[in-house]
Amino acid sequence: MAYTKRPDGRKFDELREIKAKVGVIPRADGSAMFAFGDTIAIAAVYGPKPLHPQHLQNPEKGVLRVNYDMLSFSVNERKKPGPSRRSQEISKVTEWALAPALQINNFQNTVVDVHITILQANASTRCAGINAASLALAHAGIPMIDLVSAVSIGKIDDKIVTDLIKEEEDYEDGEGATDIPFAFLSKSGEITLMQLDGRTSTKKLKEAIEAGRKACKEIYDIQKKVLKEIQEK
Amino acid sequence: MEISNLTKKRIKDYLEAGKRFDGRGLLDHRKLTIETGISINAEGSARVRLGKTEVVAGVKMDVSEPYTDHEGEGTMITTLELLPLSSEEFDYGPPKIDAIEIARIVDRGIRESKMIDFEKLCIKEGEKVWTLFIDMYTMNDDGNLLDASALAAIAALMTARMPKYDEEKEKVSFGEFTKDPLPITKNIPLTFTFHKIGKSIILDPGREEEAASEARVSIAVSSDGKETRVNAMQKGNEAAIKPEEMFEIIDLAEKKYKESSKEIFEMIEKSLKTKK
Amino acid sequence: MIAKQETEEPVEEFGQEDEERKEKRELVIPGEVIATGNEYLPGDWAKREGQDIIALRFGLADKSGRLIKIIPLSGTYMPRKGNVVIGKVLDITFNGWIMDIDAPYASFLPLSECSKFVNKNDLSECYDIGDMLAVKVLGVKRKGIDLTARGKNLGKLEEGMIIRINSNKVPRVIGKEGSMINLIKKESNCDITVGQNGIIWIRGEKVEDELFAEKAILFVTEKSFIEGLTEKTKVWLEEAKNHPKDIKEDKTEKKKAKESK
């Protein structure tokens, strides 16, 4: 039977309810919370600040460091505290997703630290993390040429859907589920994150890219609104 | 930037005049908020804010074999991570002594107060028991992470629900919950950490006061309604404490428990109702 | 003593009554187009992208004439030559003091820039680890920031207390030509040095005076978006002085509490 209806009743190109807030971690230079429905990510930014130890410094430009991790109780089956291979990979691709937006060439020998924590998970955690990090970087006053917006696109059976939930990720009928997280720079439409896990034709894949771009435009508008609503830090 | 000599001295001067930078009394805590059920995949969870200090705690459960010397009792593991998110002073890596110490003090308070009836967490004696995981995470460090963590842990425990257990497969059905609370007794511990700065003793230090602290004493107190009991204590930091000062601190802990326990437990009850 | 930005344009006050000024200050996000046209020039934290001038940082876009710049509202302190800042001595080397001024780069105060005579064999006699100093930024280079303690009202800070505010709010706390900080100094009867890095030193005769000055400064930073802030602050200060009970601790109660312990 073909995939005709989503478990939560959303349209195929519809995002979950998004909640976002800036300034949630007072001690940080910048911080934000970003949620896709039940998936809640919190990001905090410290920097630019001197990078120690010295041998890690880049004398030509500032360094971006990202760490992503999930709280043990954010998922159904407890995740043992400490970094996993999955969280290390996500940290790296998140760094690559955010880097093209930053303009920290003038901050030689410094580091901008981005810490992402998933408080509650229902799929799309790395995308929620990137969106939170984007807001936190802006809040921290880090020079950027654009915001980065991220969303998970899926091919569930033969349908392209926007903003996957866990139930969809686990779908096994028909062609099963293919998970394709994206991140875009809004103005240029350039892709800064793209991963794939599943089975798809190249035609469907291009549809997925379009769906990703469209969704990220909506997300960008929300990120922009959240920043503009800040009256003071 | 860590505290300077100048500020340390000033804090002492102020305290001697009975004042703190934020206008509080020496034994007053900052504004306290407790939310529970803040992470829906957890069996129980809580967020505690003391002023700007914020800690979240979650309870997860699983089944396992019991310890050989406690064959009819469930087990409990308590951890704390000082997340780099919460302070520029925290690094990644395995928990260091600061995190380990807080986790162990919180664990002792819960265990020794007998807040949890571990015998009721036994499924099959000698073979299968419930394991409680209490994981605490700091979200913003503005001083006194210890007391905030201890409170988050008990709030999460008090509002937790048991997960469904599949008796046939002898496994937990993760993601499915019952309506049953944990087997919790009346003896719920509250932890108070007193800091000695110069000649003054204060409660709930802010960031700078904590950096100026010379000695600290954490005390977990619980009561069954009739008698208050001390369940855990820890003296920390480098200065020594006179016996009279220790007596004073112990009396203050009991006093503070009596003054604030009702209000705190009511806050936790109320947080549950607003979620439902 | 007022911290002045000696090499900067005059310090501007937010929310001035000048309607024209206000219209030109919109809250912008990184990447946002502020203006289009070749006649515009990108200033602080702005960049030209083709025909557009875009914001590089989150803040208020200031369009005075052809120059477009961003006034940051948040983010860490970015040091500039001439800034007077307050910093802490972190370490002592053979030829100077390593300082922490809450900036992205390491900062150093060389021996030659000490404000008084130094014993070359024991620099700690002059400034020791943990001391707070008022210093001026001589230069900002890739390798770090060079500081000096020679100059009026620079050097080691004794007594008093230190508070920290968002460095972007410093212009507000200082006010136009120092009007705001002078008002606070007068009303609280305290010496105050405001570092451009958001670190502020307050020294008064009495503990109450220092706490009063601190509250006044925090009032200004919390209300930094409001218009007519100098007037509002004047009113607040008057009220606070006439009703000391509202903001200050009740001294008799505190004394009783202490005695009963």
C-alpha cells in the first residue's frame, strides 16, 4: 500500500510546529533553543576567544569548533553519557554546515565554540541543532554573511516528505524510508549540509533537494523573526 | 574572567556588613523555579533554576541482574555532566572530580534517606530487578550547581512514571509508560550547601561568591514527618571549619529544611498538575 | 574618571529624541540587505555584496549619510586602539604581565608600560597575579593586544568592587559626553571607572554607596532601549534616594539576624 497519509496528519511538504527562542543560556556569548515539534535542541556559543593549546591555533583565520551531543534521557532507550561515533560525525558535518556562513578571517588564533545539546528527540535532531546554532551564532555577534537553515527531507515509500519524525524514519513498507538531511544558506540557495541514508532514484533525489530548499526558506523566515523580536540581551 | 583579589576582599567586607551584591540575606536563596516533565522520552525529568543557574535531570529505567549482596533490590546509578554549554570553564572529556563529587553527594542523599523503596523495584529475586539511571546536566552555571542538581534529581524522581515491562520477553518496552509512580517514601532529601567566606556563612552563592568560598558543607536532610535526619554530608574546599561553625551549619540545615520543604514539595506537585 | 574612546567617533546615545536618527536604526540580522546602491559605503560590520550593503553582524543598522555601519547589541568585546579597559593579571613573565581583558586575543602589559617604578627582579611587587588594573589598548595585532598602564587614572585598582556588563551597553552607561556616568557618580558618591570591555570598577566610602551605584548601572543596562533614558534615570535615582528601604537592605534587621546567629 502506498504511503498516503503521515502519522501526525501533516501535508507532505508541511513542517512541524516550530518554536525558537534566543538567549536561553545567560552565561554564553550567544545561545538559542530551536524545536521541530517534539525535537528540542539547545545551542550555546562562546567566542571568539583565544584558542588553547597554541598548536591548534590557525594563524590565518579563526577556528570554528562544534560539539553535538544528546542528553541520555532525550531518547526512548537511554543513551549512555559521553560522545558516540554518531555524535562525533554529526559534530563534524554541523561544523561544515555552519562554516560557509561565518566571516572569521580576521580573528586569527581565536576559536568560536558551538555547543549543541539535544534535550528531547523525535528525529531531525541534527537539523534542529544547526538551526539553533545559527541563531546562537547571530546572537553571539559572530560575523556572518547569512544564516544557515536546516531540515530533514525524507523519501517515505515513493513520496518526498518534509521534516521527518521518528515513526517515518522507521517506516519499512514499500520502498522503506530514505533520510536526507539538508542545510542551506538562504540568500544564495547554496547547500552546506547534505547526507543520505536509504534508497532512491536520482530523479526523486532532485525533488528532495527542491523540497529542502523550500522548507529552509520557511525556516529562515522564522529564524529571522525570532532574532528581530529580541529587545535586549 | 575568574574572580580577582579585589572582589574576593569586597565580598568578605560586604558579608561582614550583612550584605550581598544582589541584596539578598546571607541565608536566602535566589528565585527558585521547578518544572517537571520537560523531556517526554524520559521516565521522569525536571528543570531547576536558582537565579540564573539551571540544571536539568532525567530518570531512565532498564532491567538487569541485581548485585550479589542485594539480591532483592533494584539498583541506582547517578551521573552528572558539567556541560561545556553551561560555562566557558568546562571542557569536554570524561567527568572530572567536580562532576563526580556532585553526582556522588546527590546519590548518597537519595540512597541513605531511603527515598526510594528499592525492594519494590525487584521483579524476580536474584534474577531481575529495575535499574534507575539518574542523569543530571548543567545548563547554565551561575553558582551553586550542587543544590540545583540535587533538587532537579529528586523532582525528576518524584514525578517519574514506570515504563511498561514485557513479562514474556523479560524486557522493557521503551517508549511506553504506565501511570505508576516510582516506589517513593516520605523521606525525601533536600540538600543545602553552606559556604564559609571570611567569618560569614552563606547559602546559595552566586558565581563570584562561590569563587571566594573558603570552605563549604553540603548537608542532605530528610524527614518522615516526625523526625528530621541528616543523610549525607560533605565538607569541601581548602579551609578548615571550627566545631562551633559546624554546629551552626548543622542547625541551619535543619532549620532551612523545616522552613522550605513544604513549599518546595508543593512546587513539585504543582508542576505535575500543570503538565496534565 | 570616565573611559573615553579617544580614536572613535563621538559616543552616540541610543533612542535619542532626534526622530531622524531613530528612523535610521533598524534591527538587522547577519546577511540582511540594509541598502542598495553604489553611493553607500560599508562601515563597521557591514559589507558590500554587488549592489547591496549587507549586515555582517546582528545589531542596529546605522545609516548616517552614505556610511552604513552596524551597532552591535550582543557578543564579546572587540578591542580597539585607545580603549580604556579593566583587566586582571593572569601571569607574570620576565618582561611584563599577561592580562585577561575578556577579549578574543591574548593581551600583554610590557614592563616599560607600568605606571610606576618596577623592580625588574620581582615584577609582582608592582602588579601581582589576581590584581585588577585599568589599562589602555595601545594596539591590536594578530599576535595579541598591547596594553599600557601609563596615563591618567590608569594602573592598579585598590578597594572597591567589580561588576560586569555587556560591553555593547558601555556607551549607554557612559552617556553623551559622560552625562550618564557622571550623574551616577554624583548621586552615589562613588569613584567609577567604566572599561570599554564591560568591566566596571566602583569604589565608595560605604558598602551601601557601592551597591547603590551598581543598581543604578544595572538599571541603565536593562533599560538601554528606552528613549529619554537620562531623564528616567534621574527620576529613578531621586526616588531611590528618598525611599532607601525599597532598594537597600534594612540595616536593623540584618544586624539582629547577625546577632542571633
